Amino acid sequence: MKVYHGRILSFEDPTSPREYGYMAVDDNGRIVSLSHERQDVGGEFVDYSGYLILPGFVDAHIHLPQFHRRAMISNSLLEWLERHIFPAEMKFSDPSLARNIAREFFSALLRNGTTTAAVYSSPHRESTNIAFEEAAKSGIRAVIGQVLMDMNGPEELLTTPEKAVEDIRGVASRWHGFDDRLFYAVTPRFAVSCSMALLKAASEIARRLNLYVQTHLSEQLGEIAEVMRLFPGFESYTEIYLRAGLLGEKTIVGHAIHLDDRERKLLAGTRTKIAHCPSSNFFLHSGVMDLEAHERFGLTIALGSDVGAGPFISMFNVLRDAYYANAMSPAKAFHLLTMGGARVLGMEDRIGSLEPGKEADFVVLNPGPLASIHDDLEVLLSRLMILGDERNVVATYVRGKRLWPS
Ligand code: GUN
Ligand code: ZN
């Protein structure tokens, strides 16, 4: 047993954070109790007085092979992919490069307070396997998948529906459910680079093996025009994914910016989840997602850095951009980051907030020099939301284990 002391906050209610002084965590990394006063539960006392303790951050959309290709400007998403991203992802055919970058990537996530991430790997089976190996070693919680494309890209990055299914089976059989911490996501890149046959094969194997699905939806107007040209006879981008069988409870679509209400209804009706990526949307001038409209339809929303179209690995920067995109209280922003992330991944029973019975994924934050620990909560959280960065992260824990500093 360990008892952590600090200014402990949890955001299960988007309008008012809960606050505690003490959190007891058992040897399996499960939260036993939260309280205002110190209780006599024995165990080791870990004194973080002067620091904040928050639920671990969830990044619901990030690309591992794009880690070193951040901040490469371009005129459009499609041009950016061709000029900067496909060449970067091709390099992941080299296992030693794939391993070095994966190691660096997961350690950067933990250093920034991200305890759970939904990760796009490269279009290679081996690099995806390596990503799982490095995630396993790092201790992070993650959903990871090999990017699938079978058209409109360089030959080296393309697969076929048959090979895609074989690759997914091979990697998912080893890793899906590993340590109850790592899971497989079937990851068709987006409709521009996937035939209907590939989209259908992807959704079938995902359903059969009960895997996650992640993809991009409706990010830029030029992309949407290209998708509608490639898939004539469909009413909308969302309808293409619906007909392919891709939408559902375990599906996370990134961006989802230029949607009409019929599409929102399809997403809500299938309980498809949304990864909102505001930093990326600003960087590539993709547009501004209408959070309120999505919420009117009851959609479940998390935040994603979308590195490398998003330039920032720190979820503090993503919080700031989420606020610039849609005015919201800091408590709401932290709620989306933590509870929203857990809900989008269907993990709300085990993570997303600090509550008895949940697993102890948390970050320890030094509020200085942005604010004083004694400040009013609104002031503290507002300063962190707009100005926070990795320098504020003092320690990162997953399942009660300190992973950073290691
Ligand atoms: N659409 C298809 N692929 C990508 C990608 O790698 N990044 C972003 N932001 N959008 C995409
Ligand atoms: Zn993306």
C-alpha cells in the first residue's frame, strides 16, 4: 500500500472538479480510497505536498512514425502526406530505426504526462510489432495499429485486403490484451488510401477479433472532395465508413470536422467515438470542429495530439488549442482530456478519473511558475490549460507504478 498526499483533483464532473488530499493505492496499483484527511491505512507515505495530482492524460490520436516530422508546413493535407509523411513512414521498414524511434516516442509521452495513447504505427507489420514491444517495456497503456493503405500512395506502403488481414491476425494474436494494458486497433488510414474491399476486410477482422478501429474522417474540404470522387454514389464521407461496417462502439474517428447533422446522427447511432485534434486542425488549417454540435448529438469526445500534423506531444498544448477552438472552462477541458479519453477507449471503468476501484494512472504536476498551489482552482487550472508544458510534469504513474522519472 502507498498513500499519496498532494492537491488531488479528478474531473468526472465537467462542471466541478473533485478535490482530495490523500489517495491510497494498493500493491496491484488500484485506488483504495480518496479522502480529505489522512486515514490510518498503513503503507508508505509519498509526500507530494505543494504539487497537484491529476488523472493521467489520454492522447486519443497520435502517429508514432511522424514524431520527427512535426512542424513541416504544407498547403494541404494531401500534399503534406505526400511530401512529408509518406517518405517518413517508408523509413520504418528498417527495424532498428523503428525501434529507436518507438523507444524515444513512448518515453516522451510519459515525460509529458500521457499515460494512455491510441497510436497509429507505420504501414509495416514488423514496425508495428516493435511498437508493441517498446510500449510493453515502457509500461504505458496503449492501443496501437498498423496503418493500412492499398491505393493512392507509394508502392512500398501499400498492402492488399488479404495481406492486411494476415498482418492484423499475426500481431493482434500476440498483443491484443497484453497485460490488460495493450490493445490492437485496426487502422485503415482514410478513404483516400483505402479501397472499399480493404475497408470491409478491416471492419470484418476487427469485429471477429473484437479489436478497436481507428481512422481519419472529414478533416479537410479538399480531402472530402477527393473521397467523394473516389466513392461515387455515396451521400457522405461518413456513409462510406458506415457501409463498410467500420462504425461502431470500438471505433475512433479522428478530426470529424466538416460533418452535417445526418453524419453526426450516423456516428451517434453507431456509438462511434471522436478524437478531437485541435492543434493539428490549426496547424494544417483544416477547420474548427464544432464541439457543441457534436455534443448535441451525444457524441463521446476525447482529445488527440495528432502528432505529426499536430506539432505538440504535450497534451497541455492540445488543451490550449481545444480552448481556442471552442471556449470552455478549464474543468471541462481537463474532463475531455481524462474522462473523455477513457470513455472514447471504453476504459472508463478502469481509468480516466481518480476514484476507488480504478487503476492508479496519475500525473504529479508542479504548478510553478505559472501559479501557486494555494491558488483558487479556476486560476490554477486556467494557467495550466493555457501555459502548461512538460516542465510542469514532475512524475507520471501508470497502475501505481512510477514510470517517469524512471
Ligand atoms: N489523413 C490520412 N492520414 C493522415 C495522417 O497521417 N495525419 C492526418 N492528420 N490526417 C491524415
Ligand atoms: Zn492523424
